[in-house]
Amino acid sequence: MIRVGIMGATGYTAIEAIRILLRHPHVELMAATSRQAGGTALGDLHPQFNGRTNLMVEDLTPQETAERCDLVLCCLPHAASAPIVTELLAHGARVIDLSADYRLSARELYEHWYGVSHPDPGRIGSVPYGLPELFHDQIAGAKLVANPGCYPTSAILPLAPLIKHQLIETDMIIVDAKSGVSGAGRSPKLTNLYSEVNESVAAYSVGAHRHQPEIVDVLERFTHHKPHIVFTPHLIPMDRGILSTIYVRPTDGASANQIRECLATFYSDQPFVRVVPHLPATKHVIHTNYCDIAVRESDGWIVLLSAIDNLVKGASGAAVQCMNIMNGWDQTTALFD
């Protein structure tokens, strides 16, 4: 049994993490922190947890949290997270950081895309990326893991094996991705109001979304080939889920069947990646830690389709999967209903 805490307990990723942790057989939830909601019962802040826990939300310092917890899920915004993470580590807690602060491999890349100086530049490039299907061994021995972004998870999982085995061209990859509104977080924003989102589909951050460099950086880290990717995200009027449609050119002689077989073989021992014969849909993966991938051919192009729940496989489910690996437990623990 280990003691686990959540820093930043008010957001959607925190809610999803708490939901999973409360049913985890090897975990005791010992802390939930928030500056704004300190002093509130967790069941009052999030009524779905009424009767399931008596935990109070507290405004704890990182040291106080580390003294109470063996491992902490840090659900704070980028740039605000890294200073907290450094203190948690200094006081002996292991950390899974759900912000973007440790995902990229170079300080310059982070500072260019996020527009701030990195609060903990010494660790950049040395923190395991928390995608167990690709980086299991690095995660297993880590004290700090960088949890992936949701869009990157949906794009990296179908692309990584194919680039590694040189079955697709890397000079032009198009990722067309659509996400539910929860991907934008829980803070009120004009663009996320019901009357703005309902009955509409819209692209956003075209050519400027911060997950684009993350996709490229992680694929290069894993495959040693730097792909050129055009990434366009869209907002869909639904609560949760991501569907990514990815257009690639096969290398000479590579067929759709070979590409499908490569994915099926590569992920054959991975419990949460399903290479499926049908066209994936978000409703097939909602509230699960699965990533469903399908392959189709269209006029010389290969179309990869990938569906995940942005709050589970795209965030908190991945974090618990990493936590399981860090502790030597079966990686599926608490991730199947």
C-alpha cells in the first residue's frame, strides 16, 4: 500500500484521477490540494465522491504534501507545476507531472512554444515520457515521470511503430484531430461556453498548438527519425474523447495490410492498445484507458484512425498506468471497471 496525493484537485484530470485511485487496491488517497478550495470536503467540491471518501481538500505546501504522501500526481498548469515538482522531489516524494513542464527534450523548445523561462531547466531532457507502450523501462525506475498530452497520445501511438520500421514517409504527415470540450480544462473561457460550442465544429490554434512540437519531439526520441507533421486540432461539441485521423504516405512496397500487421505485432502485448478492424469512434473508448487504432487505404495514402478518452488514456489513466509500473504492479491495476 502506498500513500498518494493530488496537487491541484479542482480540475477534470484530478477528478478522473481521484475516481480511479479510490478503487485502486494498493493506494490510499492521503491528500488533495487546492489554494482556492482549501478547507472544503472533497465530496462537496466534487459531489460524485460523496460517501466514498472523507478526505478534505487542503492548501498544503509541497513539503507538507510530500511528508504525507509517497507519490504525488501533480495536476497543475505548465510553468506553475515545475517549481512544485522540484520541492516534492526534494522532500522525498515521487511525482507524475500532468503538465507540459517536463515533456519536451530541450529547454529552448519549451521556452519557444510556452513563452516562459523553464522553472527547472536542469531536468529537461532527462525525465521519462509517460507513454508505457514506448518507454516502459524508463518509467519503471523513475522518481519523476512526464505524463503525455492527450492529442500527442492519440497521434504518437499509431505513428511510432510505423516510423521506427520505416513503413511510412516522414516528410509529410497530416494529423487532423478532434477533441471534446473537457480537453480545454475546467476554467471558464468564452470559447468553451455552451452557446459557443454547441451545434458547431471549429479548428483552433492552427499551426500554433503546443502539442505539435511534443508529437514531433517524442517520435524523434523514440524512432531517431524527425517527422514533418502538420497538426490541426478541432473542438467538437461533446464532453470528452479524441478522434485523430492521420494521413501518411507508405514507403515503396508497404501495403495497408503490412502496416496493420506491424501495429498489431508491435502492440500485441500491450493491454491498452487495440488494433481494430472497424472504424474507431470515441464512444468505443469513453471512460476507458484504451487507444483504438484502425488502418485504411485511400488513393495511395494510408489513413490511420485513433480514438482515446482524453481524460483517461490522454491524462489520468495514463498517469495511473505509469504509477503501477513505477511500483512494480500489473500496469492494468484499477484501470478496468
